[in-house]
Amino acid sequence: MPKLIPQNKLKDWLDNLAQTHEVWVPQDQDGMCVIDLYQAEREINLESRTRFSAKELVFPQTERLFKYKYEKDKDNPEHVSVKLQTENNVPKRVAFGIPPCDVAGIEIISKVFDDKGYKDPYFKKRREALSIVALGCQHPENACFCTTVGGSPSKAPGADILLTPVGDGYAVEVLTAKGQALIPNDLFDKLADVDAPDVEKAQQKAGKLLPAPMVISPSAQTAQALLKAFASPYWNEATAACLSCGICTFACPTCHCFTIVDEKCGRCGERMRCWDACMFPLYTLEASGHNPRLAQSQRYRNRISHKYSYMITNNNILGCTGCGRCIKLCPAGIDLRRIVEKLIPKSE
């Protein structure tokens, strides 16, 4: 049976977790809510949506893959060897209070970086070291559409613990053995149980705040609908205001484009992996000078097609969690929902 932890006991739990883990929590910083390292003296914010998703905990914006050094053979100066030093230390982390859409985002990019065909060792280590304490949404925003893409504001498959706001506290549901390891017995043994019907009632409340959506499934029909619209003039109309700023991709829980660069100084250097964005004009620029996606409408089409067509074909999932950040943060006011509704038949 779930336990009910009062709000005034959350700090005790977080202090306990911080003894053995890096704990990342939503906090207010410079006028926005961000996910940052827990500090006992700072207030956490479980009421607001973080500006950016929690994907950076498993897929950092900038990540060193390895260091390298050129060394000459003293006896044979023409012979040069390269010594590599990889990054092996990944701290145990807890992402605390993240919404179900962010949990879904981590699950989606796991299909790319930790799939049967390819396993990225850097991503895999970070994901294995991360435990997730999800928080069901209390107040979905007007840009949210998680139920449209098969998600839920109150359920979080992939999380280790699920918190549901109930009264003046949170119902704590342990979902995995990994989650059970995050429960300090000396604290939770003293907490009251909460009845399952009360938890279910609280979870249904958030769902009722979302409008009845058109439901998009990861079906072959959905994938084909966008392929059929590939040459549609509607792409020019829908994306005419796009600035190619890339905020939609950087804020997205599932975008995973990256570039790799070598930073060299003398005989030493390091290879870095950094976020990139298919919305940038230089992203597909070839050495010949040709750019197959020169127009912004072509770049936007690729982004939407990737999420609602290519990911279905390649991974049998939608590449969107419906978090609404791309809608909320777009300086041009482009609404992804309107574009998808126009191009994918209502029957889907």
C-alpha cells in the first residue's frame, strides 16, 4: 500500500538521498524553473514545469567522450602513438519530482542509444546510474498534450517511484527494486498508509483538466500519412514564421541530434559530444557546399516527420511525449499540434 509523505517531510527524504546520490530537483533560478542539484538551503519547486527536460541527466548538452595524447617514441621520433583516456566515472543520481512526460522522453531516447542494434556506452552508464522519482502532474498547462500521444499526466512507466499529490502530501508508490532502495525505512515506517482509491481519484483529476484529444498511435498508417504529405505546400505555410532558432529541439525531451568535435591543444586534446539541432541551417550543410535542407520548411518537416513517422518505422514508437515545451517556448508561436492534426487523419 502506498505511503503518504507530508510536504514537510520531503526535505528529510532528500537529505537522506543526498548522502549517497547526486539528487537533481526542480528549483527556481533566474526567474525560471530548472532541474538542478539539490541543496538543503534552497527551496524546491514541485508546482511548476521545468523550462527544459531532465534528458540532460542521461544525455548531457556537452559531454567529454575521451581525452587523447600524442606521444613520440624517443628511439624512433617518426613513430607517434596515441594514448586514450576514457571517462568511466558516472555518479549515482536521482531525478526527483520530474513529470511523466520527461520520464517518457528518457524511455524514448533509450530506444535510440540503448537498443538491440546499437548500445551507446556513455548513455548506457548514465541511464543505469539514474533513479527516477516521478511526480504526477497537478496542473497540466494549456500547451500540454501527453494524452494525444499515448501518455498520461499521472502515470510514469519507466520511473522507479511515482509521487501523486494527495491532500497536503504525496502518495509514494514504489515501482521497481531500484526505487525500493531509495526508501529510508526509519522515515517511511512512521508514515501513514494512503488508500488506493484516494490515489486513483487524485490521478484522474489531472486527466480531466486536459481536453479530449485526437489520439495518435504509433501505427504504420500514422507513419505513412506524413510520408504522403512530404511534398505538401502546407509545410511552407505552417512554418513561414520559423526562425530556425532551435529552442524547440533543445527543450524537447526526445530530440537527440548531436555533433562530435575534437578540442586540441598541443599534443593533447579531448573529443566532445555536443547537442546539435536539425533546425539549424548548418546541420545538413555538406563539404561540397550543397545543403539538402536549405529551406526552413524542409528542416521543420524533417523534425516532425522524425517524431511522427521515422521513429515509428525504426523503433515502433512515437518520438514525442506531448510535453508542450516546443509550443510554449517558440518565439514565433508555431503550434506543433495544429500541424500534426492537419497532416494526420482524424481516424488515427
